[in-house]
Amino acid sequence: MNTESEPSRRTYSYLGPAGTFTEAALAQVVEARDQIWRPVRNVAEALADVVDGTSHAAMIAIENSVDGGVSTAQDALATVPGIRIIGEYVVPVNFVLVGRPGATLADVSLVSAHPVAYAQCLGWLSESLPEHAHVPAASNVASTLDLLDGANPANAAIAPPGILEHHDVELLAENIGDKDDAMTRFVLVGKTVTPPAPTGADKTSLIVELPDDHPGALMEMLEQFATRGINLSLLASRPIGDALGRYRFVIDADGHVHDERVADALLGLRRFSPKVIFLGSYPRADRAVVHYPERYSDEVFVEARDWLRGILSGEPEHGS
Amino acid sequence: MNTESEPSRRTYSYLGPAGTFTEAALAQVVEARDQIWRPVRNVAEALADVVDGTSHAAMIAIENSVDGGVSTAQDALATVPGIRIIGEYVVPVNFVLVGRPGATLADVSLVSAHPVAYAQCLGWLSESLPEHAHVPAASNVASTLDLLDGANPANAAIAPPGILEHHDVELLAENIGDKDDAMTRFVLVGKTVTPPAPTGADKTSLIVELPDDHPGALMEMLEQFATRGINLSLLASRPIGDALGRYRFVIDADGHVHDERVADALLGLRRFSPKVIFLGSYPRADRAVVHYPERYSDEVFVEARDWLRGILSGEPEHGS
Amino acid sequence: MNTESEPSRRTYSYLGPAGTFTEAALAQVVEARDQIWRPVRNVAEALADVVDGTSHAAMIAIENSVDGGVSTAQDALATVPGIRIIGEYVVPVNFVLVGRPGATLADVSLVSAHPVAYAQCLGWLSESLPEHAHVPAASNVASTLDLLDGANPANAAIAPPGILEHHDVELLAENIGDKDDAMTRFVLVGKTVTPPAPTGADKTSLIVELPDDHPGALMEMLEQFATRGINLSLLASRPIGDALGRYRFVIDADGHVHDERVADALLGLRRFSPKVIFLGSYPRADRAVVHYPERYSDEVFVEARDWLRGILSGEPEHGS
Amino acid sequence: MNTESEPSRRTYSYLGPAGTFTEAALAQVVEARDQIWRPVRNVAEALADVVDGTSHAAMIAIENSVDGGVSTAQDALATVPGIRIIGEYVVPVNFVLVGRPGATLADVSLVSAHPVAYAQCLGWLSESLPEHAHVPAASNVASTLDLLDGANPANAAIAPPGILEHHDVELLAENIGDKDDAMTRFVLVGKTVTPPAPTGADKTSLIVELPDDHPGALMEMLEQFATRGINLSLLASRPIGDALGRYRFVIDADGHVHDERVADALLGLRRFSPKVIFLGSYPRADRAVVHYPERYSDEVFVEARDWLRGILSGEPEHGS
């Protein structure tokens, strides 16, 4: 009986195991409630699940991440074809230091942590555990589990607070991150589909390769947005990898591909760039309505096309 | 019998009388041979002939003119609706000094000349006739005729060389212009029609008003061309006339409105500017083929539109 | 006795005769009161007076002029060396139609007027005197005087209102200009001297030749101002005269050469342009204080130089 | 006696232990031969050695690194005061897979590797060892040593080829990197000093924070270089870390701070940016002479200053 309904449930991949920040992001997705949550080990696996149909969508950290981070995900989005970003979620980042049951802070000499999490807690560690050594980990949650079953030689691990709900660990310290307001931004990635309808509070993600490495090329790319009144909320350079000094740019632009100004900017980018990848138009995590000057409204674009059509058909202009 | 064929002949207006540089420009128009040439007194009259159907077309001087000049014509094109430039012609500018039959250079004390022609011969006049005084004229040819019949108090007139073929004047000096290679550019203006087919050696004339007077607005306008690989062969500022510091720009851009890059630039200008006037796309006087980077070719524009259409319809990208 | 004090009086040249708009501009110059006012016939003569020491300064119309106009003056400033603009004055432009004593409007058939003044009254003339013909004049005031003594065949003349104070003419119509708020801007030109002290409400006049004719060159020139927060109140293109399509630009920039941002822009222009002429820094006619972003203040420039000096001398940076 | 000469030897810190790519970079430094080479565990330690005087200089990987990488080093340079880059070195990147003496490729199930090195060999690993698991390591060389003494549970390690010269390991596979021409760029960092004399083949490294997050700010920054003919060989964005969407840019610009155009660009950047850090001017690793348009030469800058000085002192211009 259960099996009848099972096929209709959707699978969502996320960087596991349970307790990660990525799981906290997935918990924000209304459509994912009561669906199947599939923990994976890295971004490549998450995207592969989407591409081969194992999962309906995958949650991955995209900016300022602590569990695997920006550049891996950005590079994956740049190279895996057939995927689209369909949603954005932001999770506050905070850390706890945990040990085996019964451990105390005074006992800690070896701290296991993902290098990025480690870097984000370095101030607290230097002050509270000046003699500690670092054991790098591929995943904070996974290494904490290794700590519990003895596979990890460390005697403490940095972990997200969610670990406390899932496992029997000793809480050694809370709020050990050096920045109170740290955030990680996640995106939900699905298969290529037609973009969802605009909500008025959307962003569009792109990856653009520059035609060559002179600074004028970057300015020319930026003008494609500026000349249409489009603000960028993310602009990150990533080496293309074929030679020193060659870059692609990861871009989040305000607006939706169904907006005339955004579609026109995409046309300009496509003509300009040897490679531009459309990653998707989707609602912003903060639901902030996109504002832009009236002169870039859809009506202005439509009116200009009508005007040009009149010119081409030989109509006299009226009160142009 | 003659009347039967007369209706089929076309009328061309030009700044007369016979002998002007404008007539020399009209003589270059193959289609105007054996048609009716109608001399008029100024640009406004010439354009009015076109608008009210008196003439099929009118020849007017547009740049570096000596018979009435740039700004009058540019302002007229900016304000008279329903007209289009359909051709461009260039005439070398040279001047003679003429008097009544029997006159000699030694007798000359009062020189009649249009102010622009006068300015172009000032070096020669200062050297050869240091004591002369200037009688300003509305037209060099007309004032020469006035000289012949006594209505003009001057005893010499500056005139185009063509005057010698039409009238019995005494040639007092030749080649008196201060610049050997002076040229005047003329345009043939007709009623608004669909633009003629591109020849590959075309230019497009525009008048664009800036949205306001800050320097950024001009840069933004220029970017509409630069970002599409379009060179400008003319960029002239003209006061709009409603306040100090407000300008419109008279522009000749390489290419034809049927070229994708030019049409796209027109759309950009139209969205940006409170007023943009399309004056026409027509063959260049010098027949020089327009060259532009391959990345601005029609194919690139078409390909970008196909790509965007694929995105909007949810097609996966192939080898983008 | 009078002769003793005479040598101490200064001479000011202006486009005469008495009654012109230029004289009205000169009347605004406090320092010129009770000095010698020398009427001249054209801009070239006025500037020559300054260069050869005949006059201390000369008043010339520079923008939207009605008595000889913009382009002549701009071209003269571009080519006469050794001069500087030392002040700016604005005069409202208005016209009267005058005739010989006893004349009436109904008698008028021939109207004498400078072509620019004629153009500015064309609306009124077309409506009130539809049958009139135009007699072009080199100067409105001079031609009015010719009208009075019979040397001018016209039976009415367009003139500035000032004519009524100096001559016995019949006023046929007032306020005949088509634009109520027309203005002419004049500059007072003297010999090259050190610039006067800044007042906070200054402008700087320049003439800049572009290195070549591509649109990028103009954008690059404009960036020299934009990148230093300097607004332009005048930007006029003028053909250089050696070939079609080559331009120089006449520029009025907000600020004074003693302002760091303006001096730095001048350095940038000089490096960029084959020819840049500094025409002067002087108080604005409207005495409007120049506002600019704090980041372009003198202090910011001084601080940056101190910082660079520290780098070059190997000092460690403090809280940069 | 030995002790007498010891003090005169200089200490160079590098990411150790012996056998790393960083050591290979240090081996390129002529001045470092026969000096003391001090292995350290991370970039922070290397820079601290310089700041506290323990070492004369430190070699750190800066771009496309495999032993700890770009972002850590870039962030360290942005935040540690009192240091300067004094040289640049490039090392080809290649990898070997090694095991304990007697091991064979068929035995390998657990591969130890720094995550970046792991990512660079993923293609080879997926093909040759499809069943392997990854043990993340903080350092490839250190984890190889742990492998040899049993502290590392892995049975193979990815390492730089240099490991073969220093340790008794079994070579399991060579050239396992997925890119044949991978390179890592290193910089040698010392205490703040006056910049070394220009060689004509120099670069200048900077870190610039944007005043705010709109795209126009980045374009304005890039213009500071473009408007002075300066090419950029590196432009990398790094989050500032205080909020999502705020970036600093790591820049390598062609030329030396002793070049007029570079010094002028630095002044422009300093005025524009809330924070700009000068990291140094130093010879390029490839010794390629920097070419730039003649109009940006030192002579042009000097001439412009002389011209401005003349203006300010009231000298008439000569043939400007």
C-alpha cells in the first residue's frame, strides 16, 4: 500500500549526513517536505543525481560556504550541462565544538574540521585552545561521526549546531564562529526546464567567459548590464583552468529572463562572449522586489520595437 | 504633346540660382538628369517643397557648407517631420573673385560674400586686398547677380567657379579659398519611405536628444554605438534652443538600419533618449564598404536570438 | 589735467556700435565702469586688440549668440594664442522691430537683420509680415544705422532693445523673438595671466582636439572628467577644418584649475590629446557654487599623494 | 667559527616539508642558495616569520595552487600589514601516486591527498582506481610521510615528484594530473621596503576594496587602469567577509610603481577606494618586457606636468 504512493514522492539530494547546513537549507523548501531526502558526499554527486534522474533536485552551497564551498560548486555549475537553478535559500552559519560523551574542553588537543570552518573559528580557537593542532576533514558532520566511532584521531570537532539534534555528542563550546552574522547561500538545482514565472523578486544566474584577458573585456561585459539598468548581486572570478590569467565570471543579476531588459542583456552577452551559460531565473531568498529605473521597463522596450518597425515600413514618425 | 510627358518628370529643389555648389551636387545625381531642377532660396523652402509634394527631393548642404551651412540644415532636419535622407554627395569647394565686365582687381574696395565663404577666403583677402570692406550676402550667386545689375553696391563678389559658365562676369582671381582641399557634403532629402536596400557601403543619419545635460548621458549614448562595433563619421552638437546647456546630437553612423547591429543600436537609443529621429539609411558618397568586427555580424545576432529562444523554451544547451 | 589721468584708464573692446547685446554684457563688468569702451566690428578685431595691447580686455559672445555667434568666437579662441577668458556674463536676448521715424508696420516689406537674429524672429515675422523679404546684415545695430541714413534699402530692421536709448528710431514692434527666455552668454577675454583666485563658483574653459575620429576617443576624453567628478556645462563640437569628420571640442567644465580634481583632469587631457588649449578659469556668471562628491575634494588628492610617497619610501602602511 | 658566519646567512620560510612545490619555487631564487630554508605549515606561519623577523622572506603559492591555494594566500596578503612581494616564480605542476615500499597499484583503496591536488587528479583516479576512497590531507608531502610511518590509514598518497628525491617511497604512477600544462605561481614576500628598481619587465600587485557593491564601482576601478594603458594579468574577486555581496579585488597590473602611469593609477585608486593595499612592484617570473602605447610613457606625463605648471604661472602656450 505504501509502495503505491512511494513512486509519487520526489527525491532531493543534499550534502549529508543529517545535521549539515545544507540539510538546514533543504528544510526551508516547502515542496521538499515529506519527500525523500538523499544525503550525498559532494557537489559532483549531487549534480549527477539530478542529471541522471536519481533526484528531482539538489541543494548545494554556492557562496561563503562552510561545508565545501563556493569555488567547487561554481566550477561544477560551469561544467555540468543540463541543469538549472530553481531556488535560493540562505542559512545563518554558526558553529559548536563537540567531543565524545564525557569529554571536556581542557582535554582538547586535536581539532577536526573542514578547512573553511576551521578558518572561520580561528580567532576563538587561538584564544581558547592556543596549543591545539588541526586535523583537516572533508566534512564537519562526517568527521564528527568518525570521532564518535573512533575512526578520527581528533578529540574534538567543529560542527554545525544541527549535529546536536541527531547525535549523542558532548557540547564543549557554542557560537565559536568569529563572525556573528555569517551566512551561507544555497541554491536548489534541477533539470533544465522552462524558467518559472517571474515573481517580481527574482534573480538570474549566469556564467560568462571573457573573449580574452584584457581589462577592457570585463568592462565591456559589465556594460551589458549597466546599460540596461541591471544590478549585480554577485560577481566572482574563477580561473577557466586552461592557462594562468584566463577567467570566467559567475554572476547573479537582478531580474528574470522574462524581463525585457534581462533578455536583452543576455542577447548582448551571448554576442560578446565565447561562452555564456544561463543557470536560471528564480525567486530571491530574501523576496526583495527588484527596483529599476522606469526607462528600462518592459513598456519602453516594446515601444522602441514598435518605433523601429514603423521606420522599416516607411511610416512617418508622429511626435517622436 | 510635351505636356503628356511632363507629368512623368520629377522635380528636384536646390539652393539656387544656377551656379551654386548645391547645383554642382545635384549634377552628380544620375536619377535627376533630364528632370526639373527647381532653384529655391533656403533650406526651409527646399524641405517644404518635399513635404508639400512640390518636389520629389531636395539637395541641401549638411556639413562644412559654404552656401548656408551646417547648423541651419541640421536644425531643419531636426524639426521638419516626414522626411528622409536618400543620398549623399560631396563637392570640392573652391572660389573665384568676380566683378562687372571690365573690372580689375585694383578697383576692388567692397567685397560681397556670404559670411561663410568670406571666412574661408579671409587669408587671401587680407593679403591681396588689405583695405577691402565686406558686404554680407545671403547667397554668393544671388549677390553676384545683384552686382551685375547694380542692385549690389559692392564692386566684387566671391562666387563658386560655376558662376563663370552661366553669367558674363569678369574673373578677378581664382582659387582664393584658404584651404586647397575644402569639401562640402550634401544630402538628397525625400519623403519618408521604406529605406532603400543596403549596398554594404551605407551610412545612417540620426538626431538624438540627450535625456539631461550631465556628461554621463553623452557617454551612455556613445556606448550604444561602441558596444555594437559601429563607428561614427559625424558627431555634431547643436543647442536644442530651450535653455543654455541643452544639446541634441547630429550623428552619421556607419551601416544600414537593415544591419542587425544598427537596428539594435537604434532600439537602444530609442529606449535611452527622450527623442531620437531617424533621418535615413543611404549609400555613402565615397562608396567605401563598411568594415566591422565579425562579432557584430548579422549571423551573430541571429544565433544569439536562437539561443535565447532555446532558454525560454527549456531546451538543454548544446556546446554553448 | 584730464590727460594725466587718462593713461590710467583701461580700454575694453566690444562688438559695436553702442546698443548691441555685447555692450549690454560689458555694462555688467564692474571694473569696466568709467573706462574706455572701444567698439569693433568682429571677434577677430576684438581679440587682436587684446593681443597687441590696444585693449585690456574684449567682450565676445560665445554661446547662442545673436550678433555673430558661437562658432566664429569658438574658432577664434581655438586659434588665437596668448589669450585667457577672465569672466562670464549672460544677457537676456530680446528684439524690437524698428523703422525710420514715422514708419508704420503696414509699410514694411524689406526687413534688415543679421541672419541669426532673423532666424530667432522667424515665427513672429511669418505671422505678422507674411509678405516680407529679408536683407541680411552683418550687424543688427549697424544695419539699423544704415537704415536711418538711407544706405540700407530695407524699411525696417531687427535690433536689440538697447537701440532705443541711443538712436531716434520708430518702434514698430516689441518682443518679437520667438523664445521668451533666450539668453546669450558672453566671455571677457584678456591676455594670458596667472588664473584669478578660485571663488568656489568657477568654471574652466578648454578646447580639446581628439587624437582621431573614432567614437572611443570622445568617450575617453569624457572619462577624464567623469572619473574625477567634474560636470560639463558646455560641450560643443567644431570641425577642425583640415578634413571632413575631424573635430575639436569646446568645453566648459565646473571648477577651477586650482582645484586638484580639475588640475588632474587637465593632466589627463594633455596626455591624451594632440592639442588641448586652456582658455581660463573664472567666476561663473550665475555665481552658483560648484558642488561635487566629497571623494574628489582637494584633501583626498593630497592624502593619496602622501600615501604614494609613503609607498615609494618604504614606510609600512597604517590602517590604510 | 661556524657561528661567526652563521648570522650572515638569511632565512627563507616555505611550505614544507622538503619536496613540496613551494620548495621547488624557492630553489629558483638565486639569492636563497646556501641560505637557511625553513619549512612551515601554512601561509599564516610563513608571513608571521617575515613580520616578526624570524625570516628574511617567505615563498607562498598565490594562484592555481595545489598545496593550499589561492584564496588563503590572497586573504592573508589582504590582512597582514607590513609585507611586500619582492619576486614571482612559476613551477610546473605534476603529480605522482606513491605508496609504502613494495606496494602495488592493485592494492590501493584509500588515497590520501590535499583536496586541491585530489581535484586535479580526479580524471585519472576515476579511470584507474574507480573504487578508491579519498582521505583528505592538509599537505600532500606531510601526509605521504604519515603514510610511510603508519600514521596515515591510506595505502597511497598523491605527491609532487620532488618527494622521490627525499624519501623512500614506491612510485605507483606518474603524470597523474588531468592537465598537462598546469602551473602554480608563487610569490616571495619580504618586509616592507622601498620598491626595487624597475627592470622593464615588472608587475605591481594590489588589493582593492570597492566603495560599494554596484557594478559601476568595478567599472570605475577598471577605468583607472584602462585610462592609463595598463593591462591586468590577474583580477580575482574575494569576499571581504563582512556581508554577502561585498568584494575586494586582487590585482596584478603590468608595470612598476616607478612608472608614471602606474603611480598615477595608484593615486586614482587610492582616491576612489576605501581601501587599497600596495603589495609590491617586482620582476615578472617570465621576464617578459611590458609594452604599452607611447602615449602613456613617462615623457608624456612629465610634459603634461610642465604644461600645467606653465598654465598656473601664466606663461603663454607655445605650439601646444
